[in-house]
Amino acid sequence: MKAASHPMIEVSKVSKFFGTFQALNDITFDVSDGEKVVIIGPSGSGKSTILRSINGLETIDGGRISVGGMDVSHLKTDICKVREEVGMVFQSFNLFPHKTVLENLTLAQTVVRKRSKKDAEEIAMELLRKVNIAEKAAAYPAKLSGGQQQRVAIARSLAMNPKAILFDEPTSALDPEMIGEVLDVMKNLAREGMTMVVVTHEMGFAREVADRVIFMDHGRIVEEGTPEHFFTSPTHERTKLFLSQIL
Amino acid sequence: MLDTPSPHTPIAVGDGAAIPHKSDAGLFTAWRIAFFGSIVLCLFLAFGRPDQYMAIFMFIPDGILVTFKVTLGAILLAIVFGLIAGLGRISSNRLINGAASLYVEVIRGIPLLVQLFYIYYALGRFVKIPDILSAIIAMAFCYGAYMAEIFRAGIQSIPKGQMEAALSLGMSRGQAMRQVILPQAFKVVLPPIGNEFIALLKDSSLVSILAVADLLRRGREYASETFNYFETYTVIALIYLIMTLFFSKLISIMEERLNEGR
């Protein structure tokens, strides 16, 4: 069902209301295969909302979102199918506390992908090694530091072989000394060519990894461009103000 | 908007006997005095006053068995009713939600004794099933409504991010509920369910007014033959007390084990 001409993720004219508050206002952007897009903006600007809309955790009130050619907002679309293809990493990790690290990685593989327990465990161990946390496979999430938990969460989402991963402020709940280890894992993923949409306040990461930066404010896209353009010569006053506050 | 996975806040629903707390430590706790006191008193009555009491102790054991049967059967069935109704209460389907809410509201608004009569005779009118089974169904139907609230609260106490994480991995809502939410919720609801079990054990004495020969009814039968009302009900009360104290201790031990588990 995946037409080659389609971008991986297509967001067009999306609007969303929470009651009378307009969280998203006419949002349009594409993410092509292998592209890394970083969305930045002040809190309440709608950046998390657009990310959550892409995998159907929020319903949109207008416009259209499609992922790999599947229309997310269409009622007939099996939203589970979309989510199988798009991983998500949350600010608060959301590991399953009643399962070990290994089981966190194997659960969806066996339940959704119908892999055998053995295959799922092999894939899981390989990914845990990749995020440098294989030694904690048998531990419960509560015994792990925040940075370790977030690395496990990334591995958990990778275990589904997603075509793209959405990161919703993955380092915002972490102590400063743990941010680096999570960003390193994300940079590695970027190098391997994973399609990524990242909502973050880590400007260093945006500068280094992003192919494109999107700046949002009050539910709108204010400015969009390459990191060089964005950080050295932003056109909009709002962007300049934001960057002067955050850098 | 950070909802860190916090340790689950305990939920307090139910009106059962006080489950002994770990902090009530020491040799002479209320629980120990009551439990061992009643056992000693039973032994003293049976062997110290055998002519009045021994016969009572000989007469009622099959009643204890029936009380257990009713309690166990009713709690298991009530958990099933409660889980279904509790899931219904959080369903976004308005019809299911409405039906579950109606069940809970109606049942909680009618005294248990009245419901017991009603369901027992209603069942008796349309189907032919053993008395004890009607009693179990009637008790379970009532307790299921309270259990529904426990399950609802338990499920809602699990952070929203858990469901979202499961969904984002491609699980359906049902899979997420079974694999992720319910296993965590069961741990939260176990203490209140223990409370309900003890409350149900005591309330099961109500079935004695139906034609079910439980502990209390056996006592009544004995008393009405011998006119030893005081002696008989002393024994009945002691036995109920020993049973509830025993189970509340068992539940508190289970709870501690569960907390140590992680």
C-alpha cells in the first residue's frame, strides 16, 4: 500500500482544538524517508500535540495526516497498523513496570508481530546491546536510572522495526548528566538512516543531527529551514526572540 | 505535563474488617488478643463446659462448610461481574457505559438483604437451580457492583502513559488492557478485594434467612431445638470472629509479599 512517490509522513492543513483553545492551526509539513526533522518551540506551542497526532494518540479536527500512504485520521484506517510502523518515545519513558527490561522489549513483538519468544528475545538482546544496556535485561524498570530507562524505551520501540520514530521531548525528564547517553543513542540511530521526528529543547542536537528544523508557536509553524539557516540567520522576529532566550 | 510513573496510590473502597497493618507490631496486638483469645475461649467452652457447649460445636461444622462455599463462590463470581462492569464503566461506548453505571447505581441503592430476597425468589420463579447456587448468584450480583468500582478505580490509577506506550507499539486497546493495564491494576485492587472478601464472609450470614444451611442457620436450628440461644450465638459469633481474623491476617501477609515482590 506504500506508494514510492509519497513522503514517509505527510501533514497537511492540520488543526486541532482542546475545547475552545486552538492547539494546532493549519500545520503542513512532510517528512521523507530517512529524514531527521526537529521541532522546537516554547511550551504550549503545539509541538507535542502534532507529534501525538501523527500516530493517532490525538485525533485531529481538520486537515489530513498520512503515514506511509495510510491516512491516520481516516476512520477506516487500522490505526494499529500505522502505529506498528511508527515508533514513539515519550518524555516519561512509560516502560511497563511489571515487566523486566527484556519483557518490555519482547511483549509487543510477540503480541503484535507474532514472533516466537525465542526470536523476540534474540532481537531484544541485540537491541539492548546496541543501546549499551544488555546487562540490565533481567532487571525491572524501577531499578534503572532515567537515562537507562529512556534507552530501554528507545530499544523497545526499535524492536518493532518501525519505519520512523517520533521522540516527544525524550530528554526533558532526565537529570543533566544522563542527557548525553540518550542523545548519543539517538545520534547513532540518525547515522543509520532512521527517519526521525524529534521534539526537543536540545539545540545542540538539532544543530548536529537535523536535516530540517521546524519552529512552532501558538499552534502554527512560524519558520522552517536547515539548521544553518535557522540558527545563524532566522528571518522571523519570533524565532530570533526564542533563540536569544534559549541559546 | 510530566506524569512520572509514581508508586500507585492505595485506593480505599469497601467496608470490610480492618486488615492488620504492618505497623501494628508487638506481642499484644489487637489482632492477637482477639484471635487467640477467641480460640482459647472456644476451647474453654468446649472442654470446660462440655454439657452445654460440646453439642453446639458438634452440630455446626457443616454450616461452616456452607458458609465457605457461599463466600468463595460469591467472591469469585463477584470478581467476574465486577471486572466486566468496571471495564464497562470506563468504556467510551455510551451504551455499555450506561448499562454498567446503571447496574452499579441500582445495586448500591438497594439493601443487600432486600436484593437477596428479590434475586433469590426471582431466580426461583424462572429457573430451577439449587438454593445455594441462587444464594451465591444473588450475593455475587450485589458485590459485583462494589467490585466494579474497585476495578474502575484500580484501572484508572494506572498512569495514562502506560496505555499510550502500549498503543504506540501497535497493540489494540484490548491487548493493551490485558497485557499492560490489568496486570498492574490487579496489584492495586488486591487489598480492597481482600476487604470485600471479608465483608462478604460476614454478609454471607444473610443467606441463612433463605433456605441455605450456613453457619448462622445451623445455629438457629440448634437453638430452636434446645432453647440454648445465648450459648449457641456465643459460639456462632466466636467462630465468625476467628474466621474473619484469620483471613484478614492471611490477606495482609499476601499484601506484604506482593509489595516485596518488586
